[in-house]
Amino acid sequence: LVPMNMSCFECGNASTELKQCATCKEAKYCSSDCQRAHWKVHKKMCNAGRIHTHAPASGSPAALQRFHLLAQKEDWAGMVQMADQVRAVLKGKNEVTTMTLQNLALAYWRVPATQGRDLLKSAELLEEVEGMFEVLGQVQGQLSCWNSLISLLVKAGRPSEAAKWTEKLMDYATISEDHDLIGMHGVFLGEALVSAQSTDNAQLAIPFLERALAASTKCEGPQADNDLRMKALAALGCAYMDLEQFDKALETTTLSVSDMEARNDGGGIAGALRRRAMIYSRMGQFENAATDLQTMLQVLAPGRCPGMPEAMRLEVAAEGQTLLQRLRGN
């Protein structure tokens, strides 16, 4: 099956041909309609790819003036080459320093690998800026850094390090009762942790996913509720299975099956049935596993999954048929 991080951020449909947000390069969508529908939620975290364009005051060091011009042109390689010069002239914790370091962090993130990309250096700079914003009492600046650090560390393959910043953001969103933000970030980090496929990451994912699941009941509009709940339940089921907590995995995944049936989502039903069959198999309940796989194959019959790409439908059906044959061999 397609990995969790290859599903549309709005409707949840899995695909290997998603289009990404042009600004942050993280959110992915199966259509422009989904991207527009998701903007109300995504705009709260879409800061990671934005240049800070406030110009240095006249009389500022020449290095800062040149760096600002390079930033306006998005000349990432040129900005990275000026890193030492820029750091040498920055003084104090102020708007110019925070803006410049944020832009330098973005340059390390966006520059081609052959010209100096360094995701961990980018994260180091953003942590420095976040500390400055905390001292200055600029909460909005901190929020921007938390958003960027979460996306960056997940992209760097270090989702466990993103947990600290996700918790800070979710705690802030709890105080402001921003349930969309709680749910979105809890699911985003939880899916990344589960995809890393380790027991430590699965254990770390569970509280974030549980908070996201709780927030989904308070989000604005039934579609937001359904999408967040669907993703949180799917990731929770996988986390519990990684931890061999099969009773909890079975309970959670059965809720996923019921939700997908209520939505008449053929692809979602097939995915949930496949996960539940794996749980039954791990529990030694091979007859139940075979029943779920047979049902999955019926759901994947031609014309039953209109929102699912045909190549994917055939791939998942073939995988289900192979698994069913193995079970019958037992």
C-alpha cells in the first residue's frame, strides 16, 4: 500500500502522483480543489518556505545588504556562501538578526544538495531564532519557527526530534482552542513517526495521535472531522500493531472500517480491511484474516472504487490476492 505520507492532505486518498504546496513543499494534494479546500487549515502552518523580505535599514553592513538582495532573488547557493560573512556582522537579538537567520535557514533547506544543502544546519539556525523570539516575547515568531522545525525535521528523517516542537505548538493551540491545528499537527507527526517503523517511534506517536483524534470531534465542519479522524485512526492502528498491542490495534482498525463504510469510501474500506487482516494474522486468527481479505477483494472489484487510481487498485488487489493465498496455505 502507498505510505501514509503519500496521501492527500485534504481528502486522504493515497496516490504516488500528488502535487505539493509551492510555498512550503510539504503539504500534498491530489487536485487543486483539495488544495483550495484545505487552505483554511494549511495556512496556519505554511510558513516554512517563505522568505522574510523586510529590508535592512540604510547604513547596515554591506554584507547584510547583499544577503537581502540574494534572498529577494531566492539565490539559495549565494546565500549559503555568505553565511560566515553574515554571521560576523549580526549583532544582538532584534528583527534584523531573526529575519536574516530565518532566511539563512531557508537557504540551507532549499539549496540543491550539490551546492550545500544541510537540513540539520537549517534546524540549528531555526532553534537559535526560536530562542531569540522567546526572549523578545514574540509568540508569533515562535509559532513560525515551530512550524518550520516540525516540517524540516520530519523531512530530514528525524520525526522524534520534531516531537518537542509539535508538543509546544499543540499546547499553544489547546490554549487558543484551535482544534484544526491540534488535529493537523498531531496527525502529521504521528504519521511520520509510524512510517519510521520502530517501537520507540510508535510509542511516541500514540499520545499525539490520541490528541488529534480528540480534536477531530471539535473541528469546524464535518469534512475536517472525518478526514482527521480517518488519518488518526489509521495511524493509531499501525502504531498499536508495531507495539504488538493487538487488542487495541483491532479495536482502532475496526473503527476505521466502520468509518470508511459510513463514507462509502471504497479505497478507505480496502485499506482498513487490509490492516485488520494483518492484525488478525499476527494474532493467529487466520480465518478472520482471510474473511477480511476476501471482503477487501470484493470492494476492489472494477467500478467499486471511483476515487482510487486504477493502477493502485490493481496493485492493492494483487497484493490482497497474494496474502490470501498465503493464509490459505497455512
